[in-house]
Amino acid sequence: MAANLLIKHLSTKLPALEMALFRSAGGIILAVVAWRAFLHLRQLQDPRGHLVRAAVGAVSLMALVHAYSSPALPVALVTAFMYTRVLLVIPMQRVFLGEGADSRVWVAAGIGIAGALVALWPRLMSIGTPHWDWSVASLVIAAFAGAGSQIAMRRLARTNPASVVVAVSAILVSAIVAVPASTVIVEPPVGDLPWLVGIGLLSACAQWSTVRGYKHASPAVLMPVTLIDVPVALAAGYLLFGEVPGLNAAVGAAIIIAAAVYVTSTTDRRPSRVRVAA
């Protein structure tokens, strides 16, 4: 959340793609620190799967950074909306992995996606008007691509060591993001360099902490903990940027979060039928 707030802070000075590049660089930092991962690269399986995972991961990252840097979207709304990834995984895993879920999980996923429409409704109604902002489309793309990245990672985990998946993803995502970022990159003010470095380091810390967390506890146990970023985003958005999400955003976010918690806890109890990636 701190990295996302730094992105919001720098959004008036630097292109979103440049900040996405610094954020993806955090993954390389993580791979360098976990140098043992490279010792297992000879075990690399399903190279096409790695490329697909890196491609959708890069799209998700660039779209998410664009959404966070947009003045049209409050930080809290973006944060809450991204929990739709948990819900979008349900139909995606059916299509791409052949894994099903019982009817209650499908209903909860549908309710959560309806909550997403409620949250974005005022902005969706502005489509085709001068008030339309493409950051809304970026947010939707980030959610779908993020869910797709989780599906790809689940597939890769079947045949590759986790360390290999993380290391290869870190390198490929940064390489992909660097291509469009090179067309818009500008020299950042000297005073902002520590913030950019902070984005990379905080992102690396977040990835490492997530991996460690899921090594010790299930998604159902940790989901309520991760939800702390929603009130943090709400408070930070108000105190730092003067953002006050509207009624639609608040109601829609509540529906999304409730559905995500239900889906995660339900799938955790039925691991043989469905498993939602964190």
C-alpha cells in the first residue's frame, strides 16, 4: 500500500509507465536476494507458460499503476476494486484449468462482480462524455490481467519450483515493461529518486512477505489480514490527497470485499475441488 501511495504522490511528475518499471524492478531485487532460485533454472518447465504469465503480469502491473496514478480514481476505490481478482479466478480456472466450483462459490463471485459495477457505476455512466477517463478501463484491465496472472502461476506451479516461477517472472516482467516505458521515460527530479527507489524496495518487500505468509497460513486465514489495506487506503487517500469516495464506491467496495472473503474461505475448505490463488 505504501508503494501505491508513492505512485499516487509522483503521478503529477512522472509517467505511469516509468513508475511501473521501478515497481517491477523490485521483483528483480527479490530475485537477486534469493540468488539460490537461479540454481534451479535448469529445471525450467513450460517456457511458453512463463511467457504468458509474464505478459499478463506486465499488463496488470502497467494498468494498475495507471489506475493508481489517475486523479479520477480514489486510492481506496482502486484498492477495493482489485479484490475482484479473487472472484474472476473462479470462471477463469474453469476455462483454462478445467477446475470447477460449487454453485455457492459461483453465486458469491457473481455478487462480488456486481459490487464492482456498483462501485464504478458513476464513472461507467460517463462513457462517451467529455468527463470519461480511461483510467477506469485501466482498472478493469488490471483486475482481469491480475486474475489471469494468478491462473498462469497456478499452472506453472504444477511443474516448476516456486523459486523458478518467481525468478523468471521478475526478469521477464521487467523486460516487458521496459519496452513501453522507454518511450515515455523522463529524468526524475533528484529529490524524487528516493521515492522511486522506495517503490521498488517496498514492492520487493511485499512480494517476499506474501510468499512467506502463504507458506505458514492458508488464504482463508490471511484474507482478513490483507483487507487492512482498504481502511489504510481510505485514510491515506483522505489525509494525503483529500479523496472522499462516494456512496457507490463505498457500497460496491463492501460487496466486493464480503464476496472475496466468502469465496476464499469456502475454497480453502474444499481444496480438492477449487483453489483460488492468493
